[in-house]
Amino acid sequence: ISKMVPTSDKGRFYAFGRVFSGIVSTGQKVRIMGPNYVPGKKDDMYEKSIQRTVLMMGRNTEAIEDVPCGNICGLVGVDQFLVKTGTITTFKDAHNLKVMKFSVSPVVRVAVEPKNPADLPKLVEGLKRLAKSDPMVQCIIEESGEHIIAGAGELHLEICLKDLEEDHACIPIKTSDPVVSYRETVSEESTEVCLSKSPNKHNRLYMKAVPMPDGLPEDIDSGEITSKQDFKIRGRLLADKYNYEIGEARKIWCFGPDTSGPNLLMDVTKGVQYLNEIKDSVIAGFQWATKEGVLCEENCRGIRYNVHDVTLHADAIHRGGGQIIPTARRCLYACQLTAAPRLMEPVYLV
């Protein structure tokens, strides 16, 4: 399922997608797997029946008994179990298909609010429907309570706002001026190894930030280098193409933000005790720091963070997540500030 198409029935959607194998038919019992489904687990997976199968021809739909593989169709009755995309199968051991990557990302943002404050619940419901119907758009609630819509450009946002006002929320709305999202990066290696102590003063982290070579963030965005690859294949690719030291290239802990972004956390330590026990906490701090950079709380891009050394308390209770996560974040922020931080602006290639 690649997207949701609004139906004439208010608040309901056709799940629009392509049949890759077999036949999909009305009344068939299927497994609905969302993008976060992990084979063997029960999260983000539902077993339901397809109520109707429809053929979509322009703006008209034609009810049909079944659809063989290779065709594009719409399904009724599965929309409430999927947010935007997903995989539908009858095979118990099937894996979900990879989520589609778009060549553009939502970089233009506007804040929206109802003209009449009493209509706020309708706006929230309308934003949910808008997010469902457009695979590209992002609807975010800021800490201040502001509702933000992010789109690929001003025209895309204009269409989204028109749909929101006329179809999804059906209320008059006020919008702010469009604002462009920036990205934070560094332009040189950190001038010194940055040290951060945990709140209880028993643990220390030593790190540095280094800019990535040109082309590597683009390769990560395009999916040529991903967190899901075998570490040996990925290490060889980084060593051959970007002259990374192969031992270090094999010890990538994480990509970020959202485990797939164009920033790396690398372990360059030598013989450190208890390191694997704090790995998850350091990764959590890294995800936090790359999602909200130190300059203006925008996503980071093209930064490689190296973990040079750690000194940890022998007792596990003194090096839990509460001690390590904020320490890692503070250390990563210090690395960024000592590495000539810069802001990057999005540019459209025409």
C-alpha cells in the first residue's frame, strides 16, 4: 500500500497500492503489516478482512470481485489500521516491503490554527486525515502547542492547506508565513576531545565530531549505505569509496536521526570495559542530539561522531540510562560546537 485516497464517505480512505503476487479479493482475510512491523513480533500487525476491492479509474471507482498480480487497486476496510503505507499479505512468514523513499523531503513549514478556537478538535482531526492522504506531508505538534504542516514546497503546501480547509477539517483556518527548515553541520574536526561527566560524577565520555566526506550524506539518503546492511560489506564500501579506516568503518553504532539519517556514531575506542552495556544509552543520546542540534534545534546532517574513550563505574546501577543519556547528549553538543558548526539551507535542483 503506497498511499491513502480519501473516499466520498467522510473520514474513510481507500488503501491504494499494487498487487505484487497472487490475487487480492473481496472478503479475503489478510495480515496488515505497518512500516514498523518486525517479522515474528506482534507490533504494528493486524489480521482483518478486506471489505471491498475497487478499481480506480481517474476520479471514479468500480467495484470488482478480485484483482490479479501486477495491477493497481484500492482496498476498503484496512485504512484504520495503517497510517500511510504498509504491506498486506496472507502468508504467515512474509516480510513487509521496504517503505518508499522520496527524492524530496518536507522542508517548508507553516503553522496553522482555526479562526474560531472552538474548532480546534476539528483541526486536529483534519490534520490526521491530511497526514493519512498525503505520503509526503508531515503534521507536527510543537512543544508550544502549535500545529505545524511541513511540505516539499510552497505549491505543495498550498494544495495541502486547501485540502485541509475544504475537505478534511471543513473549517476556516489561519496560517503563518512559510518557513524553511535548516540543517546543522560541522566544517572541520573538533579542536579537542570533548569530555562530559555524568550527573553522579562516576562516568566520563570522551568524543570528537568530524565532518563527513562529500557525497556520503547523499549516499545515506539514497539508501546506498544503510543501517540494515551487513557491517563487513558496509565497512568495505566506506573504506573503498571514502577512505575510512576499515576497522572503524565496521564499528558504526548507529545512523541518526531516526536510525536512518545522514549522521554516524562510530566507536574508535581501544579495549574499554563495560562499553557494550552503555551502547543503547549513548545511541539514545545520539538520536536526541542529531534530531535537535545545538544551534537552533534543527536536524543535523553530515556529522560523524567518534567515541574515543569512556571511564565507567564498576557498579551497573551507577551507569544506567538516566546517567548516560543526558551525558552523551551534552558531550555530542560540545563536539559540534568545537567543530566550527554551520547551518545548511535547502536548495532545489531544477
